[in-house]
Amino acid sequence: MKKIIFILFLSPAIAMAQKEIKPNAGKAESALQKGALDEAKSIIDVTVASQEYMVDKKGAPSKNSTKSWYLRGLIYAAIDTSSNPKFKALDANPFAVAKESFEKCNCKYASYELLPGLSKEEVKREFGEPTKIISPDEWVYNGNTVSFKDNKVAAFKNGDKPMNPSIENYVNRLYNGIQLPMSNVEVAKTLAQKYISRGYEAYKKKDYKGAFVDVDKVMLFMPNDTTQLMNAGVYFAPLAGENDKAIEYIKKYIEEGGKSQDATLQLFSIYDKKGDNASAEKFVKQLTSAHPTDVAYLNLEYNFYLKLKNYPEAMQIMQKRVVIDPTDKEARYLMGMLNYQMKNETETMKWMQESVKIDPDYYEPNSVIAQLLQSAAVRLRNERSAITGSKPADLAKRQELRLQIQAKLKETEAYWKKCVDIKPSEPEALDGLYRVYNDLASYDESYEAKINELKKKMKALGMEVD
């Protein structure tokens, strides 16, 4: 009981000894400068919670509010990037607080680019007053001439000096060792680099989800940077299984002028993996429409239709490749294979012959031609077997077909031999040649020696032969 009474008596004394924290952005800034993040957090939390400090008598944001929200963002971002366990324990999710604070501050981060379409009001807001006004529709900033049409930026000519956005300096010093004044653009780049570095370290450890968490944070500070949009959307997000985020960032990358083919191929791949065929088809059609002679994009659309077994559409795409390049042997071979899938043997043979005309040593079309000829020989043999009559006309027809079968087998032999010449150890080619030799042996006994020689070769390669 005495112990409890002692504590009760002591508690007011402790309370009296504690100094009340008052709203003061300057003191929060000083604590941040010293690296005392726990002290800085305590002060800034009280500061932004103070209605009197943050709101003026008219109910509008006070003159202190912008700096206070900005400092709160910096302090919580510093907690989030700190390696000190003491500071890391100050908040369970400091980045969420930092993000909210920066958004309330409404401070511009990434380098603001002067782009066609900005209004005069937007240009003035972001870049300040022009250094010279030549005419109402022609302004000059640091040697850069900006031309307007219908109150919108139509064009601009770069001078020798950089055209940077007008910026405010909210702090005299950010972290120990970094000299300021430092613009909020530079602050953003500094914070972004911290997250990039940490994300890359996680990536090297194959912690892809952890890596993406940090790379995703980078986008708060550099939302229009195509390099970071590319990194986040094309590489980090897909590896982390964040396909929706990947789509979001790749789309923005393209909107911001990104030209990398890796990005467009990755976006299509994600749609395809998600099974979103409608989006995949719409996107790939846009690509091939914008780049009608780009073989990589044509192949992308071709493979998409091939997967869906939409052979007529796939054939239209491959026909474009045929027209683009009269020496494209692969396009002709693929046209042949599409016709093969559609059971159009005449067109299949036509395109395979077109392919080997360009490259006589192209194995695949030679193999298909050999198989087509062998199938034709089988059909002739079946037709001959179906004639069972003994009339002179029947006997004449059987003899005629026998000669046709032999001729077709000789054609087949030529293509299978070509296949063996191209790929001497290919089982398919050796087996095809072996079968045609056996068929031709019934016409010519000299083929027996060829069969024996071929069998030795096949057995030496470990193939089973009758």
C-alpha cells in the first residue's frame, strides 16, 4: 500500500517537471537539423494539430501551414528511411504520414516540364513572371522563348539557361551533412534516391515485394520521371506480382513520352497473363497500327491470335510481314503453318516452297514439304488398294497409280535427304528417310543397301530401328 501511495504522490511531480510542447515549426525544423527525429516528431505533431497555429482568423490556412506540413513530411520520411531502431520505432507506418503531409502541403516535387498545352496561368504559377514579354503570346524566361496560341503553350525554344520551375525553400538544412538552401525539387530527389538505393538492395536479395515497396515510394517524389516509371512498371512491379500497379506506371510512362519497346511488350504481357484478352487485343492493335513495319510488334499480335487459335487474324498479320520483306523466309514458313492448321494443303505447300526458295537449307519447311509429299503417296496407295477389279481398265489404273506412287516417293526422298544434309543427326529426318527407303525398295532392290547403311547410322545414334 505504501508503495502505491508513494507512486501516487510522485506522479504529479513528474507531470509538473515535464515541459509542455507548443506548436512551433521553427523548433521542429531545428530538431530535424540536429537529427533528433523523436523530438522533431513530437513538436511537429503538436504543431499540425493546433487549429490556432495552422488556421487564420478567416478560417483559411495560416502562413505557417505550408511549411508545417512540409516539415512533417520531411520528418516522417526521415523516420522511414532511418536505420536507427530507436527512430524506426516512432511510427508503425511513417511513409503514409509523410505522403499525407506532402499532399496537404501541395508542394511540387519532380522537375516541372514546360509542355505544350499548359495555360498562361499555369506557366506563371509554375515558372513565375517572365523575364520579358515580347507580345501577349510570346514570353521569355532566361533566354527561352515560349509561344502561346489560344492561351495555351504552342511551342518553346530552349536558350542557354535552364528553365526551372519557381520553387520555395522551406528549410535551411535537411539532414546532417547536406548543405542548403535546398529546393523542394532537390529534396525530392534526395529522398527518392534513399528509397531507390534501399529498394535496389532488397532486389539484389531477391526480396521483390520489399523492393517494390520502396520503389513505389519513389513515385511520390518523381511522379513524371520516365526512368523511374520504367523501373517501377516494367521491372519491379511485375516481379512483385503487382500487375495493376505495373499497368498504371507503364501507361503513365507512355503518356510521359517513354519510347522503350520493353515497356510496351511488358504491358501486353501483363494483360495476356491476366487473361484480359480484350485489353490485350486493343493494345496490340494500337501498337501495330502505330508501328506497321515493326516486326516485333507484328509478331506480338500474331502470337496473341495464335494462342487464341484465331488463325484467319494471325494470317492477316503474317501476310503483312510477307509484304514488308520479300526475303522473309520465316514469315512464309509461318504462313504455311497457319494454312496447315486450317487444313489447306495446297496453300501450305505453296508457302513452304516460297520459304525454301529464299533459303534452300531452311530445315523446317523442307521437313513439312517431305511430310506433305509422303502423305500424298499414302493417299495414292490407298486409292490403288481400293481398286479390286480385274478388268483391263482396273489393271491399267492400278499400274498408273503405282508409277505415280513411285514418282511421289522419289520427290519425298529428295526432301528427306535434304533434311538429313541440313541436320545429319535429327531423328525426324533420319526416320523419314528410312521410311521412304523402305517404300522405294519395293520398286528398286538397290535401296536395300541404302536401308542397311542408314540403319547402322541410326543405331550408332542410339535410335531404335526395326
